[in-house]
Amino acid sequence: MDSTAASLASLWDRVFGTQPDPDLWVVLATLVAALAVTLPHGVWRVARNAITIAHEGGHGLVALLTGRQLTGIRLHSDTSGLTLSRGKPHGIGMILTAAAGYTAPSLLGLGGAALLAAGHITLLLWVATALLIAMLIMIRNAYGALTVVLTGGMFLLVSWLAGPQVQAAFAYAVVWFLLVGGVRPAFELQAKRMRGGAGDSDADQLSRLTHVPAGMWLFLFHAVSLCSLIGGGRWLLAM
């Protein structure tokens, strides 16, 4: 019994304890890495899958929090996704659910930056793994399941097997990617709408739900992503 208690105490300390901040060069190097997979179009087409996971996960999580019944999530190879939930087709729950997609990656990055600023590197990795496992239960297509399993497996391997320095570098890279990568989708949506496309986008759905112009919702997506990048970046760089 004493051995079990000691093991649980050790696990608690490992997960909820604090870890030392990485060197500044690691923080800057992971920022450069995030930019390197976000800015070039070819690399972004692949990396955007991770942003789609956060986007659709945001829809799903807020749907559950607002009392809607989440029925499934699909992730597609073209980096699009679909989250289905049951409930009233109008009202605050539906509005918050629709607004959660484009804001989720940036807000997750902001929350991650807060954890890293507090020294909770391992906790961040465990929380991310838990969220991915929970999301996997609701995935309804093979490509989506493969994407989430590979992403969750990477988090699990790093959190269990990697040393503190590797964990720190991985965690900072992930958070930088969410903050930097969370900015680009709103600009992509804006470009599509200027070309007359994306007529059923989240912004347009929100416009129909609230009678507020889609452009205002697009402005909100920009504001959340840019403010999260600035605020999260300041936390990450405050060594």
C-alpha cells in the first residue's frame, strides 16, 4: 500500500509539478519552426490538419458545454472538417458552438502559453493527450481517426518517454504552432469570401443565426487570433 501511495504521489508530482523553463534559444527556435510550417503553402497544407483537429475539437467541446448532444466529428484529407450536434438550431448554444471553431486553435494556444509560463510543461502534454483521446471517441471516419491517433500518439510518447528538455521543446513548438497557425485560417476564409466562395462558412452560419454581418464575425476571428498571438507570445518570451 505504501508503494502504491508513493507511486501515486510521484505521478502527481510529475504531472502537476513545475519544470524549469527552457533556454531562450529553444523558445526562439521553436517559434522559427512554427513559422516554417505555417508560412510556406506546401508545408502548411499538411500542418493545417493539426489546426483542423483543434478547430473541430473546439466546436465539439463547446457543443457539449452548452448542453448540445455531440453526434460525431469528421476530419478530411483536404484539411476540412465537420462537427455534428443535436439541439435547438438557434439560440446561444448554437451560436457559441459555431463561433468556437476558428477561435479554438488560438485560444488553446493562449491557454497553453499560460501553462508554460507557469512552468507546467508536463501538465500541458497530458491535458493535450487527454483531449485528443476524448476527441477520438467522437471521430466518425477513418482518416480522422488516423490523424487523431497519430497526433495523440506523438503527445503520449513525448510525455512518457522524452526527457525534460525534449518535452519543453515539443511543448513550446506545439503552443507556438497553435498561436501562429491559428491566425492563418481566418485570412484564408476572408480570401475565399472575397472570391465569392465559402458561402456556408462558420461566419456565414453565425450571420444567419444572429443577423450580424458575416464580416463582423470574421473580424472577431481575426481579433481573437491576433490578440492570442500577441498575449501568448509575450508569456512565452517572458523568460
